[in-house]
Amino acid sequence: MQFSASKPDSAPGQTAPLEVTDEQAVARLRAGDQGYFELLMRRHNRRVYRAARAILKRDDEAEDVMQDAYVRAYEHLADFRGDASFGTWVARIAVHEALARVRREQRFRPPAPAIEEANEVLPEPKRNPEQLVNDQELRAVLEKAIDALPDDFRAVFVLRAVEQMSGAETAECLGIPEETVKTRLHRAKHRLQDLVVRSMDANWEHTHEFHLSRCDRVVTGVLARLGPAPFAGP
């Protein structure tokens, strides 16, 4: 499938009109206004990135998965029924792509030993919270602690605490019961040292931030892969 990079009546991205809802943008896209796909990508890039990175733990791999997920979403836009939000729908596609990539990698390497207690690998805080005044250092400490969590706990923690998705959205995205989300979130927080949790509570939403350069790179990559032909609506 190919794609035209034409813009909507009001250019999407950084100048996208806030009054355009996802549902309206999807409708315009299905009607042939391809520029609204860029609007949707830029609107949901951070959520999709965090969902992919929570599983892969690597920035470059997460970007690759994002592009794969957006291309798949575009190709299957007719399948989007609106039962979940567009952002949750695309994030779930990214999760599936990331898990598939992990499974492929595991076929070619010996299994890693199970992590019995995340506390065993968490960095010991060398300074008290009052001394950790630099935001960048705070984020680095927290990201390292989150990456040390078991895979299932990390995915739930990132989507719920970092991306601040609801329990229902997280369950929909990961394909697990909402009660499982609650349990894994509780255990993830328990495995993070109390001092780290208290110190970083106000900074969770800033971890793994999705900067403009990464946003532009992903959008440009997706548009290049989709090509110049008009969108074929359902």
C-alpha cells in the first residue's frame, strides 16, 4: 500500500487543531485525507513508543517497532471499529510487534536466568532524595530501576504509572485481565525500592520522554515506507 503525504485542511503535527478528535481524524483519513494519519501518529507517538520500549528496553528497537505498528495500523485501518481508543489500538499493535520480535530473538539465544527479586539488581541509592536535584539524573536512576523489573511487571508499570493509561486501557493493550494489571502493578511497585518510588513519584510521567527529533524520525520513516499513492478507503 502506498500513501500520499498531502496535508489536511489544518496541518497536523505540532499545529494540529486540538478540536479534531481521533474519531474525526480517522473518518477524514478514510475519506481520503491522508494528512490526518500524520496527525494521529504525532498525537500518539509517545504512548506507542513507551509501550514498545517497555517490552524491548532498547530505544532503536522501539522506534523500529513503532514504524512497523503504524504501517500495520494504516494497512488495517478498515479493521478499526472504535471499541477501544485509536491510541490504545495502535499501542496494542506495537505490543504484539514487540513481543513477536522478542520471541524471534529468543530462538537464537539461550534463555536468560529468571529474576527472583528485582531488588537484587536495583542500584543502591548513593545520595538522599534532597541531593538528587538534577532532573536528568533522577530520570536515569528511575529508568534503570524500571528496566530491572521482570518483563510482565515492567510492561504494566510503564503503561499504568509512566504513560498513565487506565487499568482497562492497559488490559486492552496487553491482552490480559484488568485484575492481572492491578496485581502486576502492585508487585512492580513493591519491587522498586521504597526510596526510589518516593523520590521519583513526581517524575514517572517524564521518563522515556518522546522528543521532537524522535517524533519526526518515526513519522518520516512511516510516510516513506507507505509511499506516494492515495489512501484506499474501505
